[in-house]
Amino acid sequence: MNPADGPNWSMPAESALEWDLVYTPRWLRRACYWAAGVVIAIHLIFGLLLGISYTGVGVGWSDKVGLIAVGVIIACVCLLPTRARLRVGPSGVGVRNLVSERVFPWTEVQGLEYPEKGYWAQLLLPYDEHVPVMAVGARDGERAVEAMTAFRDLQGRYAPHE
């Protein structure tokens, strides 16, 4: 895409095949897996125990399966943040948060920084635009700092120098 076409400067993710840095969060993944497990366990237990005592309402197997299915759906939503990923290579910077990935060419990337009050890093773009990078979270500590350092090294190698 041409930057003159509008504010969306990203390219399709398939256009960049080589990546020097691929970073995924550790703490966020663990927290999401734990939360999904708790949600499934609660819905499974309540689904199986739903018809133990008679309350005046007929509870069938379809009700039990429905409650468990709702738990599975909620657990799947809890797992969406595990998709977060940062990829850096000669073609640019790929940022995947919850649903889709966007690849920004080096001509549009100005840097990666932590905001003063934020949970994850931001990819800086022209015209005071930024994209949150959920993969590089503050909870990962030293590991996130190493990812930021690696990003800056690769930015120095690939970004056009003015």
C-alpha cells in the first residue's frame, strides 16, 4: 500500500516471508491458559451438577450440554490474547494482536516504546499514530526488555537512515 492512499500503511502479512525476530508473550499466554482452564472447569462442574436435586424445573441433558458449551465458547474467547505476536524482518514489522496481523514497512516505522502508563509496547508511526503491541508486555519483565533491544538493533539495520 502506498502511504499516500490513506492512514492504513500496513501490507498483507503474506508479503513478508523472512523474519529475524519472532516474539510472543510468556506471561499473557500463561494467564490466558489458566483463565480458560478455570472457565471450563467451572462450567463443566456446574453442567454436570445441574440436575442433581429437583427444583421444580425439568433439567435435561441438553441444558447440561448447553452450559458446558457456553463455557467452551467463553474459554475460546479467553484464549484470543495468546495470538499476540511481534515479527521483525527486512520487509518491516508484523504486529498481530487479537485477530489479524498487520505488517508495516520500515519506511513507516518510527520506533517501539512503552507508554508511561501502559501494559504493553506501542509501535510508533508517522503523524502521531501508534499501534499497540500486545506481545511485548510489561509483565514479561527482562524478556520484554530483551525483545525491545532486539527490535531496536534490527531497526538500526533495516530502517532507512535520513
